[in-house]
Amino acid sequence: MKKQVIEYAGIPVGIVVPDQDRLKFIAVKYHVHDLDEQHFRNADEVKLAIRDLLSRQQAQPIHV
């Protein structure tokens, strides 16, 4: 395992770095900060988590 940039919709949103036998996500964009320092098995799992997080954020109603 090696460090790797993670992109979402063509925009870099974080990196993953090896941490023992998993990958730790380090967020560099605010909208994915909820996933910061979470561990994943691989980069594809990180991308799925990002997609799910952003889908939930978009589904939340805006309160004024």
C-alpha cells in the first residue's frame, strides 16, 4: 500500500495513507471532512463512502 490522492468528480478531496493494514483517509476538502481519519480497506471503499456522504448531504433539507 502507498499514499494515493482520492478524487471525486475530478476534484481532489483527500488522500489515503497506509496505517497498519488499512488505509486512513485524510480529507482536504470541507465537504468530506466527516470521513477524515477513518480507515478503509481500499481506495474504492473510500470513494463509495464519499459518494454516500455527499448523497446524504444533498438530501438534507435546507433550513432558513
